[in-house]
Amino acid sequence: MKKLLLPALASLIVLAGCTSTKPITATSNELGPLVGTATAGYLFGFIPIPFNQDHGIARAAREGGITKISTVDEKTFNFPGIWRSTTTVVTGSN
């Protein structure tokens, strides 16, 4: 039984990562072909890597060359206790 505990625990840790995507907002603008993203990551859940992070809507729109925003989604990846990242995804046109 003890020999199975370590592999079972290691498997649980590897499979613990979770990704979720949720809508933030939508406008009346037509859905455009452009997509922009901005990502921020956190070591141990709270130490920002890199330290000058900006994962806001304005940056994501700039990165995609978007001036007319259609939708905004937020994608979160969480590996409990080790790594968490948040990505803002903006769609639209210019």
C-alpha cells in the first residue's frame, strides 16, 4: 500500500491543473476577425512574473490592433500553490 501512495500523489499533482474561460463583456459591434491577448502570470499564486504585468483590456486590444472591441473573455490557468496565469482575450476590428 505504501508503494502506491507516492505514485498516486504524484499523479494527483500532475492532474490538478485547471483551465477555465469566462466571458467578461460584449458590445453591439460586429464580431471582427482580429484577436488580441494580454497575459499575466503569478508564481505561488501571488508573485507576479514578470513584475511589470498588464493583462488589461486596453493592452490586449493594442496587441491585436483592435479599435472596435466586440467581445472580452478571461482565461485562467491554475496549478494550485505553484502557478496561476490570467489571459485577457479581446476580439474585434479596426
